Amino acid sequence: MLQFKNGDKSCEFDKNEIILHDVIKSLGLDNKKIIAAKFNGELMDLSRCVNSGGEVEAVSADSPEGLEILRHSTAHLMAQAILRLYPGSHFGVGPAIKDGFYYDVDAAGTITENDLPKIEAEMRKIAGAGEKVSREDMPKDEALKFFAEDPYKTELISEIDAPTVSVYKQGEYADLCRGPHVPDASKIHNFKLLSIAGAYWRGSEKNKMLTRIYGTAFANPDELKAYIKMLEEAKLRDHRKLGKDLDLFSLHEEGPGFPFFHPKGMAVMNTLIDFWRREHNKRGYTEIKTPQILDRELWIRSGHWDHYRENMYFTEIDEKPYAIKPMNCPGSILVYKTQLRSYRDLPMRLTELGCVHRHERSGVLHGLMRVRCFTQDDAHTYIEPTKIKEEVTAIMELDKYFYTNVFGFKYSVELSTRPEDSMGTDEQWEAAENALKDALESTNTPYTINPGDGAFYGPKIDFHLEDCIGRTWQCGTIQLDFQMPGRFGVTYIGEDGAEHTPVMIHRVVFGSVERFMGILIEHYAGAFPYWLAPVQVKIIPIADNHVDYAKKLQETFFNWGLRVEVDTRSEKLGKKIRDAQLQKVPYMLVVGDKEQAENKVGVRERSKGDLGSMTLDEFKNVLDNEFNPLKSR
RNA sequence: GCCGGUGUGGCUCAGGGGUAGAGCAGCGCACUCGUAAUGCGCAGGCCAACAGUUCAAAUCUGUUCACCGGCUCCA
């Protein structure tokens, strides 16, 4: 006798074993969208046979768990189609991921983007025929024999630490897989293959490169359509396109990875920096500036030569070796050491908007997000070891103010621990990692651990912001450093009159000012808020004889400190407005006979439209009510 | 760096072995206009670079460079 229940529903079978799908049916839970089962909390195939009773749930394709199964099964469906079209192909791994799935293929022949429709068509054929999916548990040695032709599966099987493995078969295709999967391919309707790329087997560049095919699948056709539309809209937000359209920056073959900033881009960047300076001054930071090129000896002493050389550029001055700085810390230390410091001077918070050069491999460059020269909004804080938590907490609050209050970003936090290539003792690393953990936990900050991703001199807390298509980019970081102060003999005189070594905190908020700007462009889709907009106000004379009045207004607004342009072209009003809208200017001021006579401006806001005629005082009042973190306090 | 793709006027793109095309932007002229594109005209390109095949290359081949999508790496 087997008893099953689901909430207040229950059923019994006078048998020793039963198929979960039958249980679901008699519990009255079945419908077309059900693709798997959950038995006592464990996801299983609908066809799975159980020999004890328990809690049973039906997993629908539109639940988060069901969607993952659906996508995973779609990856298998794709693999079967590829096997038909490219017999002899082998497969690596093919998991469900955040917005879909991929499968890494060692294809017999070359698969290109143009082949995706063909593969998709084959997939629909198989799904239409309702190809059955079945699971089989095999002892490992049998599985090894079964997959003898497949180097990838054999490698995976031999690493599995269990006596048996499960194999899923559908038609001519079979795959080593934990499952569960849909009962048959007819459950898969709404899918699309998206892109193709190379990917190293098991993620190591020492291994062969396989062909990775990305795709996605959804429970409903509307969701798939919405997702594809989202991808298209995201493309329109791409900071590289908007950077061109809005004349913010450009990239040139003559300087790969070295962006050129135009006047409008600089207007945004300088505004960001003004804001940044204000906020740091409020919090007890003072600013320094250190040289671009420094003696190679300094970098040997700092450990960069041993741990970071691959990413550095070198040069020679008067036959002596020098390095272009990839980080600002050694420079900061030299400034610290120009005087004998007291515990009363600590924490000493030195900021530096340092332009650093790092050699990045050609394939990773990406607009403003990944470059070879960027401006770090750096600060190095020298601090007594007992004050770490307090200081780290204060930095996290600063980060939160920036990201959430001012820019409205979602962000995630990671704690990155000791990497393989690093300096210092285990005790030092443990102390540093614990200090960061402590700060995170005492502020109830949710975080994940990113093992082995710390800097070579210490662990770090990283802040990741999302771009328009969900890629995340590291911006802020807080790094604890127990190494450099010792290496450079950095000291302070304590209350006890003795010399002590301070701890150093390296931290950035924007991270790279360039990257942060890239993310802002996508975040706002180019429509910067009033305080950041490169052109805040565009004056639009209706006819040529209003240009003089427009220019007079511009003078006034310059004196108010605004960024203002006048459209002096002999175009129609509609055209000038359209162009200003496309440039995403927050305020357009239409001026014609009426305004000129009354000394007014016709105010149009880019999203609210025509706000009517206003005196200059009234307009100023509107501007004063705009969000502006440069004016608070 | 690796795999795949792409490279044609400022921008978006068509063409494709026989002396280079469109729209937008630019310039000129006319219009002097009331809240998302006025009309007409003009000018603008060694078709990424370098080799090769050919009577002839933007077009075919090779190499290089840059860019795009990923991988690896990272702020």
C-alpha cells in the first residue's frame, strides 16, 4: 500500500511501486504544462517509478524549476538535431543557464550562425514527432563502454563518484545526465537558438575549443516573444551605439582599448567627478595625484613585478627601466611616507583619480566596459588594524548611497578570497577575510563568496552592477591589504610611542570611471537625468529672427551654470524638437515672437512634453526642483 | 590569446570579376515656420591594410589589423 499526498489532497495505491505521473493524475494535478515531478522535495522524471509513499508535487513548465528542466531538455533536443545533421559530433556540457541554455559541441564539420535555422528546423521536426525521452541507470563501467567513442562523456563519467550514472536517451541520441527531463520532446514548443561562440572544454584555455550554441526556451509563446523583444531593445541601449549617437566618445583603430572622450562625454564624466569629490570631501578624504610612470624597482618591491607583470606596460628613460602604472597604490604609499605619521593622523584617507594602464588581451576589449586605460576613483586608507570593520562599514554605506540613492542600480556583492598566485601568510589572509566577512554580516549585506578571486595582496568585497542585457560588471571594490605596508615599511607612531604597521584599504566606488559611465549610459538608455545630462537645456528659436533672443537667454543660463545649446539652424520647429528629443535633452525651450515680447520661455520637457510658457524665474524654479545631488547640503 | 562572424562616404545599409549606389547627416539656395522629419540642388568613398590569382579585384585566395558574439582573463 502506497500513500501519497499533496497539501490536503491524497491518494492510495494497492501496489508496491508506481509511476509518479500516475500519482499526479490521481491527485488531480495533471495538465498539459506538467513536465516533471517532485517527490519528497526531489525533482524527478514523470516516468520515475517509486516504491514508497510521500509528498508529491507536479512541476509545471512555467515554474522556475520547471523552466530550468524545459531549457535543459531543449539543450538535449538541440543536441539530437545536431547529431542528425552532423553525424559523429560529440558533446561537452549543455546546462540550463539564467536566460536559456547552451550546449558545447565538438561538431563533425563547422557550424556557423547561418546553420542555426537549419538546426532549429530539425529540432521542431523531432519535437513535432514527439520523440520519447527515457532514463536509464547504468553502472559506471557499462556507461564507460556505452560512451566509449565519446572522449568528453568518458572523462566526465570517470570523475563521477558514484557506482551508477544516469543516461537519458531520445532516439539516436543519448546523454550522460542527472536529469530530470521532459517525458517527450512534444512538450517543447517555444524555443529559439540565439548565438554561437567558442568555448574551451571545461573552461580551460589549455583544452580544445568547442562550439557553444546558445538558445532559450519558455513555457509560453508570449514569454519567448517578450524575451526576444527585450534583447532587441537592449541592443538599442548598447552604450557603444549610444556613445556614437549622442557624441559622447569614440573608439579608433589607432588606439584599441583606449577610448576618446568628446566634449559631451567629458561633460558627463566631469559632472560625475564633481559629485564624487563632494561626497568624498564630506567623508574626510583628501586628494592626491601621483605620476604615470615610475621606476621599475618600485613595482618589484610592491609585488606587481611578480604577480601582475603580464598586465603591465614597460618603458625606458635614460636607459633605466620604468613601468606605466597599472595601479595607484605604490604612489600613494610614497606620499604617505613623506612624513612621520601618528595614530592621530589615522585613518588617513587619500583619494586619487588615477589613470592606469593595463594590458588586456585583444579579445576581451568591450566599449568603455573593458579597456586598456582607465581612470580609477581610487582611495587608499591607512588605518589601525582595530578600526577595519568600522572603516569598511563606512565605505559600504558610501557605496550604497552612490549606487542606490543616487543612481538607482540593482547590485550584488561578492567576497573574493585568496587566489593561487598571492603574497602573505595564511594567518594574514584568514584575518583579512574574516574582517571583511564581519563587516558584511554585521550590516546584513547579502553576499556570495567568489573563491580565489581576491587581489594578490588581499581579499576584497566586490560590487557588481548589471548592464542592459544582464551582463554584470564589477564596479566598486574594497580590498584589505596586510602586505604592502610591510613591504614598504609604512608605519605610524601609536599611543604607546612605538612604531606600528597600519593596514591599507584599497577601494573604488565607480571602479573605472569609464566603465561606470558605460553602465550609466545603458542604465538610462542615454537619457541622463537632468544633473548629468551633457546638454541640460536646448534653446529652440522658432525662426531666424528669434536667434538673438535665444543667444541672450543662453548667456543668462551660462551664468546659472547650465550646459546650454542653441539650435540656430534654419529648420522648422518640429525638426529641431525631434532632433533635441533624439539627443535626449531634458529641457527644450521654444522661443518665438510671444516669448520674446514677454521675456518668457516655452518649456518642453523630454518626457512630459509641453509645459507651457514660463518666466525665467518660474523656469529656474522647475530646474531647482530637479533631482541634483550636486546641490544637496 | 582562442573559436566563429563582420569590415563599402560622418551614420545606417545595398551591390558584388569589367571604371561605386541609396537614405539620413553635411554644404548651398528658397521657405521664416508654434511642439518628433519643408523643398530643390551640390559635394563626399583608393570599398580596413598588405600580398597574390587574373587582360581586369571592392568582388576570388592568403596574411595582418580592427570590430562584434562568446571562452579564458578582469575595474
